[in-house]
Amino acid sequence: MTRSSWSDARRIAHAAGAELRSEVVDSVELATALGHVLAAPLVSPIAIPHYASSAMDGWAVAGAGPWELVRGAAADRARSVGLEVGTAVEVLTGGLIPTGAVAVLQREHGVAEETADALRLGLSPQAPHGEPAAGRHIRDAGTESPAGATLLDQGTRLGPVHLAVAAGGGFDRVPVVPRPKVRLVLTGDEVVTSGVPGAGFVRDSFGPSLPGVIASLGGVVSSSVRVSDDASATAEALGTTALTEPLTRRAGEVIVTTGGTGGSRADHVRALLRDAGAEFLVDGVEVRPGGPALLARLPDGRLVVGLPGNPLAALLSVLTLVQPLLAGMQGLGLPTLRPAVLASTVDPTRSETVLRPYRAVLDPETAVVTAEPSPWHGAAMLRGLADADGVLVCPGTGAAAGTVVPSLELPW
């Protein structure tokens, strides 16, 4: 087995995913679009805002004050046909500014007084000098963007605020890239799914976590199966017993396995893939934790990502292989590495690269943010990752405090 470097493994996975990118475009309702990737730019058919509106509760005024404050039917008419010079009408935040209005006098700066012949609006003693200036507190139409402007770029992964922007542009549906479908194959005789495990057994951590992890990467778990450490059962779950379907029908399927990637008598995934004629794109990675992780392509076009059985090793291998793979399938770039300054030393390991969860810490004296490597970094430890702000990518030779190293943001 010739292991790939961590950087090469990511690039290979991303390229393999890009080869499977679908040209199909789905149209989904805004209510179900969260987490999808836009398949085309979202161009607004309207100006935003599409009418001149008030930025304050108060009065829309025409001309210099004091003003006659119109009410009732006269106010409704003024809002529809426009204000005459010397008049004003009450307006609420977001309300339509009538034609002829030159400014909005906010409520705190105005005083309305009843006179013998009309209701008069004037400035309060607290009003600033020159209030209200021309255009004061009026949001003109198109202030945020004109009609025809691109609101959201193609390739945007839609978060809650993106959905609000789309709604503001009048969209009910948006064009998105189909979510990659992932089949989970969870292996292990020693795994129990409920209660406190006895000696020699471990509680399942993948069943509750991986669907959410896959969703955070834009994918969706289409099915999940749990198998014992049995070769025939694992082969059936992988679908390697009868590779007869045409490439065009199955090339888009991704299988993610947990466990079974080592070399013991209980580890069958790697051997079954070889027996099935799979092409190993990544046959192990020069990284700790997560060295046994693999990426293979079956003869029918399906991609298989084999994650190690230890929980931290598996979830960090998701960042190494599954995240780039699904990004490529959705037409996204390779996830970006960002610089981080080590707050303390990372010791050397027997590997080319070491991945270490970290917390961002602020030095109150210098106001500098540094990355504190987690003390919980064993392959089976999840506490450090659960508490992490990101993952450091350190050289296997170690790195001293103050060193700048690459880091990955957590996608979940």
C-alpha cells in the first residue's frame, strides 16, 4: 500500500467528485433550500427596496415646516396621489413614502398640536438643528440593489440569510445543484447502539453523527446499513457481489464505510474492494489520525470512501476525503486552508502530517487570537473535536508555539 500525502488525498478526492458533477438543475422552494448550492446566479427581477420607504416611525413631510398634518381619508389620498407642499402624513418604519415628501421627521423630533382650523406638526425642542434635512430617513428604491443585479452568486451554499435575500428579491423557488446521495455502511461486531456498553464493546458514535455531518457538506444520506465484521455481509452491503449495472446508472452513488479498513482478520473492506476490481485512488493517507482511510472507484463507477473505525480518525478523514469529494460533486472548490498561529507546541508524530483539533484563544493583553491544540487528540477521542473551532494541519516533524500553520474550518 502506497499512501498519499494529505494534500494529494484532498486534491484527488475533489477531482474524483468533480468528474461526477451532475448537469441536472433542481428547482426547490425556499422553505427547503437551506444547505443547497445555487446552480445559477440569482438575479433580482426588482429593485431592492422596490419602493421608497421610511427608515423611522414619524411623519413624511413636504416642504419646510411647520406642516399641516393630514389624517383619515385625506391621509389615504395623500399616500396614493402625493403630498402637497406644507403638509405631512404619519408614516411607520418601512412604510411607503408619498410622492412630494422630501424627508421623514422622526417621532422623537416632532410635536403635533391641535389649532382652531387644523392639526399642526412642528419641531420639538429636542430636535437637532436643521432637522429634517432633505432626504432624511428615506430609503430610496434600489438603495440596496437595482433591478437586474446579482443578489447571490452561483456556487453559494444557501444559509438562512441567503434565503432571506432571495425572498427579498421576490423568489419563491431557486435553482440548485442536486444533493449528492451517500449510502452509509457501518461495520463492527463490538458496536452497540443503545445504553452503556460493557467491557469489550463500544457505543455507536457514527449512526447519530454521520447523517448530520454529511448534511453539513451538502449531501444527504440515502440509506444506512449496519453489518458485522463478516466478509459476505460486508460485500452484500457494499454491493460488490454483483457488479452488473451500467456505469451510467450508478456512477453518482457514493458509499461511506466506517471501520474495516485496517489489516486485521476482522477488516474486510479493503480486501473486498480489491477482489471486486476497484481502482484505489487513495490507498491510505500519510496523516495521523486517519492513516487507513481510502478512496476507491468500483468498476460500475461508484465511489467508496473507507473511514477508519476510531471516531476521531474517522471524522478527521471526513475532512480529508468526504468533504472535498462532495464539494467537487456540487461544483464547489477545494475547501480553503487558513493560517493559524499555534498557542502551544504540537509534538512530532510518525507521519508526514498531523491533524489536531484546536480552540481559538484571545490573549487579553495583546488582543491576538491564537490556536490552542486540543489535549484530547487520540484517534478514539471525540471530546477535543466537539469543543473545537477548527483543525490544525501540522507537519509530522512537530511545530513550536508561535508557528503559523494551515487550518481547516469545521463545516458543521
